[in-house]
Amino acid sequence: MRVLIADDEAPARARLASLLAELGPPWQVVAQAGDGDTVIACCAGGDVDVVLLDIRMPGTHGLAAAQYLAGLSRPPAVIFTTAYDQHALAAFEADATDYLLKPIRKDRLLRALQKAQAAVASTPPTDGDALTESTRGGLRRIPLGQVLYLQADSKYVRVRHDGGEALIEDSLVSIEERFPERFLRIHRGTLIAPQRLSGLHKGEAGMEVALLGVSERLPVSRRHLPAVRLRLKSPG
């Protein structure tokens, strides 16, 4: 089982790595991260099975990162590791497998990892939920969990995803109808992945949303502003 250790304190990461080394196979540390944005980048490709995730980290905090991970086509199991117990309810609302308080004991870590292993094994892949891009070499599938947002572009839809951009021969309306729970309309010509929504800000021309993993902000129309605000209040 491939494990990512995420904590903004190097000694804490070293402690967890040492415990995992003592536990041995099947647990293998494949990456470490000091902030939520690095967690997202490491997990986007589906190469992580379990994330040991601190909550209080710089940039994207642990709870927001977990909400993003839950939307991946192959989500890893998340075990929160923190010194604070007041976040437990929010952690489980973010689909956490377990919640460990520091200092973490080896036997307690093992039980959490075993729960995570069972959760990963029982979660069916959702790679069938994908958009399709036509290329010169054939067709390329873009899993919905990797999609950040979609924008109408003449006769096409421009798809911004973790791996870059693509143009697909589809319409926003048909995508919205096929995947009603996966995208949120913020403008006549824009759909976003709601699990990537991180904030609402006032721009020069009106309100704009910020998304995890995207530097630019996207305009929100007045018509769709209430739905965006509701989503921010109830991210689950």
C-alpha cells in the first residue's frame, strides 16, 4: 500500500516514516508533503493509496485537501494525524477513514492503516466517469476527478484538468445533464468541479471564484451566485 505522509513539520514526518518502516510491508512511503497543495499534486495521478494528513498546514489546509481527494476518480484513503481533537467531526464529514491524535502510537497507526486498506479495496474505481477528447492518435479519456472546470469555446468545450487543457466536441448542457452531481454552473459558459471550490472574491468586474489547483479566478454571474455561496457553506 502506497502511503503519502503530509505534515508541515519535518520531525512529525520523520516520526511517521519511522513507524511505517517498523511496520514494514505492505506499507510503503512513496512521498512526503509539507502543505496541502503538494498533497493534491502527489495524489492527482492516482499513485497513492493512503494519505496520513495533518490538518493545520500552510496554504491549502488538510480538510480542504481531503475534500479535493474525495472527488478523484481513484480517491486514496485519508487518515488525519493532528494534535487537535476539535476537528474530528469535520474530518469524518470529509470522508476520512480515521483520526489519530499526536503523539501517534504504532499499534493505533496499524489499526488505522488496516481500516484504510479495507476501504481502498472495497471502493470501486470510477474511471468510467470520464470525458473523451479526440486526438490524432485516437481517443483520450479525462477522468472527471481530474477536471477543474469547463468553459464553452465556440463549438467546443475547453476542459481544464490536472494534466493541462483539452477541447472536446460536446456542450456544457449535455455534460451537465450527464453528470448532474459532478459539476456546478457558475456562469452561462462555465461549469466547475465543486470539490475544487475554495473561495469567493470580489473582482474588478464582479464576483469571482477561486479553485484548488488553479491560479486564475473565474467570474460568477449574479444568477448563479446563490448556488456558489450555498456550496461554500455546505462543502460536503
